Amino acid sequence: MLIENASQILTMEGAGWEPLRGERQNKLRIKEGQSILIRGNRIIELLTATKKEKYLRNNEPKTIDARGNVVMPGIIDSHTHLVYGGTREDEFFMKIKGKSYLEILNSGNGIYATVNSTRKMSEDQIFSESLKRIYDSIFYGTTTVEIKTGYGLNLATELKMLSVIERISSLGIINVVPTFLGMHAIPKGETEGKYTSEVLDKIAPKFAGKVKFVDVFCDKGAFTPESTREMALWGVRNNIRLKLHADELEDVGCLDLCDEFEFASVDHLLKTNRRGIEKISKSGSVATFLPITAHSIGNDKYPDIKKFIDSGIPVAIGSDASPVSYNSNVFFALYLAVRFCHITLEEALNAVTINAAFAAGVEDDRGSIEPGKMADILILNVDNYRKIPYEFGARLVDTVITNGEIVMRNGVFQL
């Protein structure tokens, strides 16, 4: 396969063994007048016009015309909650009336409402509902998606969620990174200590060897740093990489764990102070920001991402698509970040591709357009990358190629 006639190819190449940080995150590597040669599921070479002409003398590849538009790596959404049952549209109106996240949760809504729905629904029902959301993600250009469990809070339902995640992965239309989030909320009627013990002794062992990450919601109204530490120790003992929800609602000291553990990413960070920034900087973790959630439940109180980048922290951006923030459009998250979070467009584009690849643990194969990597590629409907945030409300994505296969072309799924 040969992708030709691109106005710009944003390669995001050159990161090497670590994510982009500081000034390096603010630089885009752009190729013009070149074509992308794909064989099987891998990128073989970026061809100059001369090399392309020579190659075509002896070969007749399938060609994909970019029609003078931007080509870039597929979006990597490194933080989502896309698998669950039921809906929570009533909370939208509760928020309008001034109810806070914790007030909604403590009234039996929030996560608890989704837990109840997910427990009641069959695996096939959850799969059907979740697959619709996966198609939305693909339509918006996502080729790799991290998906968490966490709406079961018991062994049977957590395993049911994992089974749905595995079924989605088996379809081959999107790359899936599974994460165990058994400690998402404390079940009604249980203490934190008792439930933490149940997770460690009975639930988590069933996920060993089946997930790439273990995650904990460490925050006010959720889990303390002490309980989070126990879950992190379990992950280390079982050779499972770590993620962390931190400082979304309040700073309760969760980032102190960065002194002890190597987190692939620490996520949310709406309430992170200077001390927390220093902890992340020393740890080497990717800071993953979720602007759509700030837009949905944070009363438009956005994080100042520039402070993190200026501190040498590599930054990623994800959707946090979930029942409370029903939006998997990472380009919208990018728009919000550039508009409200003091981040440049160039920093944001690296944040949703190569740095997000590091946050999702797929940096060896994905996140950039360079020889040897998997062919996860987008053709956009703009002829200059600077139009991406400008046209965020339009249909930005024309073509989605995942693992060398055309999943969407001209905005139409090819399945």
C-alpha cells in the first residue's frame, strides 16, 4: 500500500526510548512531498518523489490518495472507561443545578449507578452498547484505546467487563490496551479496608497475566494513598505496569507514591500543586490530562499544562470517555487543551500520539510514522495541521488505517 499526495506528513518520529518533554514536545517533524510505503501491517519507508517514481517502475501497490490533506499517526487514547452498561443522562441536569461530583456520587448516582447497571446487564448487552462507543472512537481517529474495568466492584462483573474488552480487541478494528481498575470506588456498605483486602485477595489474582496495567482512583471520596500503595505493590509483584488516577477532586497526597513506584502515567491532575509537579518530574512518569472531563464535571476549571511541560514532564492527552463524560473525540480534547490549558498545538499533537503511546505502553510499535512501526495512520480533511483546532467541530478524519488495514475511508466504515 502507498499513501500519496499528502500536503503534510506529521511523523512524530525521533522520540527514541523516552517520551518527548520540554522543548522537544513543542517540535513537530513534518515531511512534505513524500509518500508512505506500507507492507502488510508495517510502515516500510517514507519515499521522496524520486524514490517513489523508481519504486513504481517495478511495483504496482494499492494506492491511497490523500488528496492534498494532512496525514498523521493514529490517535492513541490512553485513558478511557468505554466498557459499561447503562446511561447517566440525569446527572447532566443535576450538574446544571449545581450538584458536585461527590454529591451526585453520595446520592447513589455516579459510579454506583453504572455499577448497578453493569452488574444487571448481560455480557452481550454490554458488548453491544460498548461497541457503539468504539465505533465513535474510530470515527474520531483513534486507532489505539486503553480501556479500564472498574464498574463491577465484584469478581463476576469485573471479569465480565474484561471479557467484553477482550471481545472488542479480537475484532481487529482497533488496538486495545486492557487495564484493571478494581479499586474505582468503595462499594456501598463496605469499608475501604475490607474492600481493598477483597480486591487484593480475591479479585485481582484473576487478572494477573490478562491486563497490561493496574490502576487506582486515589482521591477524596475514593481510595487513600495507603490503600493505593497496597494495590501498586500487588501490581509490581505480578509484573503488571502501574497507572494512577490522582488529584482530580482534591490533593490527598497520592502523588507521594511517585517516590516509590514507577507509574507509566499519572492522570487527571486538576488539583496538583507545585509539590506534586516536582514529584512527577522526578519520577519520569507521563502526566495525562483529560480536558473533556474538566469541561464536563470540573466547571471548566482547566489545568495549567504549561507548568508541567516547563517542569520537564512529558504530557499526554486522553478523552476519559465514560458514563459521566460521554465523548471519545480526542481532537475535541486537543482543542480544549490548546484553547484553555496553555499548551501549544504542536505540544498537543505530540500529546495525543507519541507521548500517549508511552502512557499506554505501546511506544515500541505505535504513536509515530516511521519505518518498522505498525501502520496506524490517519488522513485528515484539512490541508494544514494548524487548521485542526480551528475545524474541531467539523468531520476532521477522512481515513483510518489500523494495522495496515483500511478501517474507514471517506468517512465510511470499511468493515
